[in-house]
Amino acid sequence: MSKELLVFGEKTFKITVPDDAKITFGPFSPPGKMGYSDRPERALGTLRIYQKSKDNIIAVFSGVKGFRDLSLEYAEEVAREEGATIWKSDRDGYQREERVTRQREWVEPVKEIAPAPDPSEDMPF
């Protein structure tokens, strides 16, 4: 059974990887003597896909920040803050009033829904 991966970085995209493929993730090339401090953009990862062994590379994606198998359940915490600040200044002095509400919730990404089948394709003739 193949795996479907969601890859994020410079672009976000999905790939389907054969079941017998080997997947590696790491820097494009090893860091130099100063690590990646001289060129932080080099610290982005490279996702490599090999067919069965490392002798047969079939794909390389650079500029990758992360990836995950789409069969893995995923949710993220989202914080929402709404507020207003009111400043009042008159002959009696200066007054500042803040009204803020904060909420946190776990949000699962919207799952893609397959299009409905075309009924004309199911009719035997």
C-alpha cells in the first residue's frame, strides 16, 4: 500500500510514495565549520525518496520544512484574541480601558471530500 505525504516548505504539496520506498529527510549538504550560522537558508531540509534502496533515488525535494503521512491524525491549537482599547482624556485626567477576550481551541484541518460519482458511468448498456 502506498503512502500519501503532505510536504510543506517553499510550497505545500502532496506526493504518493510507493510502499517499498525509503524516505530520508535532512540538510541538502552537511553543515560547514560554522554550522548553518553563515547561511541559515541552508538549514532547510531535503526530502529524498529512494526506490527500495539508496542506490535508486527517484525524487529529491529541497527547501522542505517538514512533512507528514496523511494517515496520521493531526490537529493544532489555535489562539484567538479579540479586544479594544479606549483612551479617554478630559479635564478630569487621562483614562485607558482595555477589553480583551482570549480563546483557545483545537482545530483539525478540513478533510478533502471526493467528488460524487457520475451516475451516467454506472449505467450498464
